[in-house]
Amino acid sequence: MTSDHPPGDAPIALPAAPTPLDPRDLAVRRTASLLGIPVVAAVAGAIAHFALHRSWPVAIGAGVGVALVVAAVEWWLDGVRHRRWRWHVDDVAIVLTHGGLVRTTTTLPRFRLQHVDLAQGPLQRRHGVASLTLHVAGSDAEHELPGLDATHAAAVRDALVRTLHARWLAEVREAAADDAAAPVATPPAVTTVDDGATPPRGGDVSSAASGARLAADAT
């Protein structure tokens, strides 16, 4: 991954205390929810017309009424979700706390972090915010950190990537130190057995053969 900052920029300090999302994230959430309200109104109106055998004016009124209720609930839930979002990074983990009616806290060990993606949808680009997607080893799940200022999100991503690089470099150095400290293998010693008998030299072999022939002739 590449950084969106010039090489001379100093790395940011990751927040050690629980940190809320950018206030503009709330506008993104509520706008996305409102974009789905016409679909809810159409479905509710169609159900009222065909299933309940109501006239079109009644069906339209039912669709609008249901849409207004859903919009109000979503508007409130988006505010709750936005206010409850917190995130921070300590020495060992990235901690994400979020949820509407049910609050969830996700702890991602930093040593298992593999890579970080930065994404911006159309609404996020319009409001100047971005999301980070965190990928950790041993899990297929993607963990999203939304609602960050776009520039700050790139800096957070770069800081987390520096952590990955530092961990990789430490592992390489540790492996090199272990290799250097390992004992050097020496070839096994060759053991010879001396039974006191030495093989005759070439001249001794000839003399022995001549003595054997002379002894044979004498007999």
C-alpha cells in the first residue's frame, strides 16, 4: 500500500483513548437511510392495495405513513449508532465499539493485522469522510472503521502500515540473530581400528613370494 502523504510528513499518533467518529458521518448515515425510504413507501403501498384490497388513495396513504414511521426510526437509530461509535489503538490491539440497540466491542490484535484498505463511497466523498477496512490473519471477516476525516483516515492507515512494517522487520532481524547464534555443524569423526597387523609393502610382498618358492623347491 502507498501513502497519500508526502514522504516528509511525520506519522500521526494513534488515539490511545476511545475516540468518536467525525460528526459528518452522521449526515452520511442519515442520507443513506433516507435514500431507501421511497422503496419502503412503494412496497407498503403495494401491499395495502393488493393484499388488503384497498383503493389506490388508501394504499398511497398507507405507504406514506409506513415510510414516515420507518424514516423516523432510522433517523433516531442512525444518531444512536453514530454516538456510540468509539475506537482506539493500544499497545496490543485495535478496539472498535459500536452498535445501536446492542453494543458490540471488537478487539483486533495488532500482531494479526495483515492489511488495511481505505474506501470512499459517493456520499462519503461528498461529505469528506472515508472508511478503513481492517483484515486480520485467521479470519475471513472484514472489520470496518467508518466515519473518519478523509485525510485523517489516510494517515491512520499509514500509521497502521508502519506498524506492520516494523513487526516484519523485527521478525526478520530475530530470524537472522537465531541463524547467527546456531552452532555450526561439524562432520563426524572417522574412527580407525588398529589390530596390529600392517599390510606388507610392495618389496616385502615380492620377497615373501620368492621365499615361498625356494621352500617348495627344497622339498
